[in-house]
Amino acid sequence: MSAITVASLSLLLMLLLIWAGMHVAVVLGAVSFIGVWLIRGDPMIAANLLAQASQDAIASHIFGVVPLFVLTGFLVAIADVGKDAFEVANQLLRRLRGGLGIATVASNAVFAAITGISIASAAVFTRVAVPEMLRFGYNPRFAVGVVAGSSVLGMLIPPSLLMILYGFLANQSVGDLFTAGIVPGLVLALAYAVGIVLMATLWPRSVYQGGQARAIADATLMSLPTLVLKIFPSALLIVAVLGGLYAGFFTATEAGAVGAALALAIALLRRKLNFKTLWGVLTETGHVTVSVSFLIICATIYTRMLAMSGMPQFLVEQMTQMGLGPTGFLMIYVVFIILLGMIIDSSSILLIVLPLMLPIAEQFGMNLIWFGVITVVAVEIGLLTPPFGLSVYVIKSTLQDQRITLGDIFRGTFPFTVMMFAVLMLLIFVPQLSLVLLKTPGG
């Protein structure tokens, strides 16, 4: 059996085992071990590769960025920063058509700039925004759809856990990836806002029950000092973390430490933390960090197995013979990722696809920072598409109103999936949107 055949069969087996429910990291490690054994004919070589990869994968200090940003996200969620951002955005945007929907997008963008976890955004705003929208006469499908759609901003607007994972797999600067995600994230948020206004104007029944929202009583409005106090923690975190990172005051890991320290201080000042909740936050942070560490270790083993098989070089040769240029390759790549997103989760897609596709992207001379932004947006579309749609399932499990079905949520997310795909095409054909803030756009 040739090395290429072994690599091809390993990829097929991997997809089948993941779809059957086996943990992604276990599948990656086991299939890679067997693959190296078959290619080299010696189980000891496979075992040594396993041990070496476990040591090399997360030895760098930059890996400290993972637990720090995850801790920041959990602390911010406990401190009700997302709820405050929504209340402020709601008051400022209440006069616009679809104002509560736009407020959800705006507050999700603010929350994303602090946490970087889409699932956290989906859970928080399902509790905060959906009941408010239903109270003011919004269509239930639209209410859950806008929460699901805007939750994906958490993986695009920095800090982003997916971008951190991409940075490790592609050996790219996490700080540069964060910087590259700012403009695309804002463009996506703006596209959602414009789309909501158009829906509320042209198809009001898709946004409101009965075609019209109930008025928000002026008596419920907050004073200016209250508004400032509510938005100040969010602004402080964004300026301190992203401002300091972009200005070059500290690295991505140091930015994570600053964010975690500020989030802890905010949670303590608001008296949202006691020993039990703090222990819960630390435990959950540990669970996520260990899970990501295990994934990265096993992805490293998988990458080395593929390199040993010669599969990336084989794919490059096949693409060249087919006459596919960079654009043709990118279109196939994006469609493949979106299709994978329908059956497996975001991290799994990165771990499976990138070791195969990064060499081809390099062969075509693509900027790997821009390629990372494209990859993250395409992967995030999978969070909204059936049958898997992880964000949709999170919203369903968090909803207090059981009358809203899983089908209602998927139908509600459809317009936002279309908008996201349109933004993805824009980012593909206008790379400058992703690279404009980088100091060396061509590098």
C-alpha cells in the first residue's frame, strides 16, 4: 500500500469516526499513529513521533494566550458585561427600524471584542436579547436568528479562539491574525445591521409580529451617567487589550493577561464572584484549555504523518495539472469547508483541512494571514448551517421559550447565513480589507 493511499484512507476513516461521535483529538492521534506505522512499517517510529509531537506542540510560551483569553471570556460573562452592552445599544438604536436586532448585533460585536468565543455569545444573548425582542413584538424566528447570526462575530473580531488555533497550525503570528480580523469583523457587523434595516423596511413581517414593533416607553430610558457607567467596563477592556496589542505595548499573551486581570477586577467590583463561581470559572477554563491542548498535540501528529506520506505535495501537483489558479482553488476550498461545517464542529475542520491545504495556499503565493481570515469566516458559516449548526443547538438549549423549535431557529438564521456568505466573497476578492491594518500588508 502506497503512502498516498494510506493518507487518503486515514482522512476518510477520520471523517467517519468523527461523524460517528468519537472525540476529534483521539481520532487524530489514533489514525496518525496507525498511518505512520503503515508508512514506515515500524510501530516504534510511530510511538516516537507521538512522544516528540506531544513535547513540541505546546512548548512555546505563546500558548499561554489560550487559557488567558478563555478565562477573560468566562469572567466577562459572569460580570454581565454583555447584558450591559445590550441595554446601552438598545437605548441608542431604539429609533431605527429593527432597532433591537441592530442592538443585538452591536452588543455582540462589543462582547466579541472581549471574549472571542461564539458559543458564549450565543448563550449570553439568548438569555438577554431574545426575551426583550419577544416582549416588544419581534418575530420569534428573527429574534433567535439575529442572535445566532451575530454570535459568529465572536470568532472573527479579536480575540478569537479559532484564530489562535489557526495561528498554531499555520505557524503565523496570533497578533497579526487578531489585527487582520478587526476590519472584516466590523464589515460583517455592518452588513448585518444594513440587512436588518432592509428586512424591517421591505419585509416587516419577517422582523415584527403583525408587521410593527411595540414602542419602547421613554420612562424605561437610562440617564447619560448610567449609560456611561454601563458601557465603561466594555470600553476599558477593548481599549486596554486590543489597543495595547495593536499599539505594540504588549504581545498577544500579555494582552490575554491584561484582559483576564481587568475582567477579574470588574467581576469583583460588581460583586458577581464568590468562591463557588470563581472555582467554576477556573475549572471551566481548565477544561477548555486541556481540550485545546490535546487537539493541538494530536493535530501536530497528524500534520507530520501527512508530511511523511507526501500527500500535500501530491495535491499540489494534482491542482497544477487540473489548471486551477488561486481563485479556483479558493472557491473549492471554501465550498469544502462549508460542507464540512454541516456535519462537524469548527475546530475539527481546521485540524483536518489545514495540514492538507496550507501547502497548496503557500504554493499559490497566498498571504497566510488573509487565508486565515477567509478560513475562519468559512468555518463560522458552519455554525449556522443544518444539520450540525452548533450555535443553533446552543441557542435551543438556552431558550426558555420552548415554543420556538430547532427548525424555527435554522429558518431564522438563513438570512444571516446569506449575508455572511456575501461578506466572505467580498473578503476573498478584496484582500485589502483583511490586510489594511497590518504594518506589512504584502508580507
